[in-house]
Amino acid sequence: AGSSTVWPPPPLRSYTTCKPLCHPLPLGSLLCCGAASFLFFLSSSTTSSSSLSPLPNSAAMSLVYSVVARGDVVLSEFSTTNFGNFVQVSRVILDRIPNHDAKMSYTYDEYCFHYVVAQKITFLCMTTEAFSRRIAFAFLEDVRDRFLSEFPQEQIESAIAFQMNQKFEGTLQERMHFYTSDPSVDRLSNVKAQIDETKNIMVDNIEKILERGEKIDILLEQTDTLSSQSYHFKKNTNKLEWAILLKNIKLLILVAIVLVIVSIMSVFMLCGPGLCGLTQLL
């Protein structure tokens, strides 16, 4: 009751703002001040939107932010800190990511944005530059598998912004904590990479075996064809040999007959009928 404080207190007056009303400046000075203020506003807004604010030292090597989106429609997201403007930057990146299946990384200032696109859904995370790229993509693939198995495709295609956030935000938080703090993650991702490499090699070998099998089948067909052709060729050769032999035999018989006839005629011409004893026989 003895206090003289007035509540609510009267609004504060900016005497600096009111001063030009009491002491008007020339028109040129006012225009210069207005132009300078406008340029300062543009430069400050451009700077704040084109660069990422530094994060606290506690996020030196970590997954900072993750988001699941359909195009530029954010379905679920989680951030480990409220410091910085990386959410606005991620919206710009989401708007520029194509909706076909892809895997890519962007470096922005001292941070990295990694994303995986599957079934026209973008899974994006922001990490510090020192964070392992292999672990980041292992996290994104894990989140991708969990998200696509939890929500049907029809619901994803018709979902509005942040419709899955209540159900999936906890999964993002738990997976981010696991891939950031668990020391076995790097070994798991390394083993997974080796398994994927082995699977690719096995698939490649199977394709080569199948291709080799096709080539073997072609060779077998060609061998059968050659065998059949060789059989017909041999059969025709035998026929030809017999034909040539018969022709030679006929020729020999003809020559023998001719020789016999020529011999008889030669005898008659040289000896005569009387000299050969034929007269006595007659």
C-alpha cells in the first residue's frame, strides 16, 4: 500500500525516435539515413538466410538434424538442438532434390547434408563435417527401412505436413542417438558395407555363370550342328568314293575289252589265217 509503483507501468517512449520530430533534419539527410537502413536490412537478411549459424561445441561430431519428406512436404523431423537456422536451409535443399531414387551429400559451410531418396520419399540428415559419411548413410538407410515398413505407401502419398511426426519422431530421436553415441556403429556399418560388396560380387558371379551357361548352350548347339554336318559330309563322301570306284572299274573293263580286240586284230593282220594253223584246222 505504501509503494508508489504504478501497475501496469506506462509504455516506454523512444526518445531517439521522437527526436527527429522535435528537430527536423534536411530532406537529403533523411533520404541517406533511410537508404542506409534499407541496405543494412537487406544485408542482414541475406546473411542470415545464406549461411548456417554455428552450433554449440557439444555438437562437434554428431547427427544434428534429420527429416523425412515427400518433396517439400515434411512428414517427420527431429533436431538435437534449437540453435541455428539449419531447418530453413534444409527446406531450401528439400525443394531442390529430385524425386527419383538417389544418394547424395552436400557440404555447406562446416556442415554436411546427406540424403537418400526411395519411392519418391527423401530421407535427409545434417551432420557436422567431422562426422563419418558412412555412418550417416547407414543411419539414413536404417530410417528409410523403418519408415517404409511402418507406413503404407497410400498413406505416405496422401499425408499432409507433419502427419507422421507424432509416431516417427521418437524413432528419429532414438536412431540419431544410437548412431551418434554407440561405438559399435562404425563396425556395424563397415560389416554391412562388406556384406553389400560380397552380395554384389555374388550377383556379378551368378550373372557371369548364367552368361557362361548361355555360351555353353550355344557351343553345344553348334557342336551338334557340326556333328550332323560332318555325318552328312562323310556319308556323301562314301557315296562319291563308291561312284568313282565303279566308274574306274567300268573304265578298266572297257580298256581290257578294247585291248583284247586290238590284240586279236593285230594277230590276224600279222600272221594271216594260214600261218597261224587255222588252215590245217579247217
